[in-house]
Amino acid sequence: MIGLVEIAGALVVLVYIVWLVAFFQFFRARLMNYFARQMNVRVEESLDVLDAGTYNTVGDTSIVKSGAVQLVDILVLLIGTVGVCALISIPAFLFGESGAPYRWESILLGTQASIITLQIEPLRADKARVVATIANQGNASASQCQVRTSEYSARNGYMNGSSALFDLARGETRVIEFTLDAVNPPRGEHALNFALECQNRMKDKLAARVQVLE
């Protein structure tokens, strides 16, 4: 299902592709010529089969300056491609993992549903009861909703659980109960994220703490 979040993600990818075209067609050549002037050498992009696309010095140049040009070319390539990709993708990934884009999408479309409270009993014998209060704050009914854990990790004994599917009328608040299971979780307190989805669309995400007693 394509929504505003997916459209925004596609636009980010499109912006990165446009940047790559501009980088290779415009910025890279100018950067390399600038560094060449600083080193008092001339450079050109190689068209040879073995090193096509790389920048090399032209004419009689010392090995030090030739090596410096190649090193600068590598750094420019890494920063202009991998560096920019990391600058865009890492914040975008963290932002997406927070669940905020889906909450904003729900607010804009008037389909907001939220996890109001989340109570988790201490986990005993690898099981715990979860009680979640869910509210439909949108302007329409919500169908095929589910509360579930949104991660799966060995660090907490693969804690996981999900509620049965349920519907929410406009303005309705409902208490949902389900069981949280684990496989030999370490004793102590563990962080765990829970998500609310309706019709396979993320509506809300909430972090909670789970206490393992035995």
C-alpha cells in the first residue's frame, strides 16, 4: 500500500539520484580542477579502459603530485557518493524507525489512532500479559488494527507478541490484551518497542520497559 510516507521516501531517493547526476556532470570536475590549480598541475578524466573515469595529471609531473591527485579524486568520490548517501539515509532511517512519519501521515489524512497507555506485567515463565489502551482520534473508523512488538532480538530472549485484529469506531477507545512470549530471556529490565497498525499502515509506536523476574 502506497501512502504519503512511501511517496516521501521515493522523493528522497529521486533527490539523491539528481545529486549524483549533478555531482558527476558538474561538481566533480570543478572540484578536481580547483585542487589541480592549488597543486599547480593540470588534470583530466581518463578514458582508458583500465582506469576510465579517474582523474590523472597531464604532462610531466612528480610522483608525489600524481599520487596526491589520485588520492584527492578518491576522497571526492567517496564524499560525493557514499558520504552524501550516509548523510541522507542514516537520519532518514532513524526518523522512520521512530514512527513519526506515520503519525504525521495519520494526522494529515485524519486517520490517527494511538496507543494511549501500555501496561506490561513482569515476565514470568517466559510469558507476560500486556494491556494496551487504544484510541481512534481520526475522523473515520479504523479496521484490521493490531498491537504488536515491532522488533525481534536475541538480547531480550526474542520477546514477541501481538493482539488479535480489531476494529475501532470513530472516537472509540478500547482496551486490548494479549500475551508477550520470550525464549529464556535474561533477568532484569529490557526495552521493547510496540507498534499499532491498521490495515497494514503504521499508526503509532511506543517504547516500553519489560521486567523479567524468572
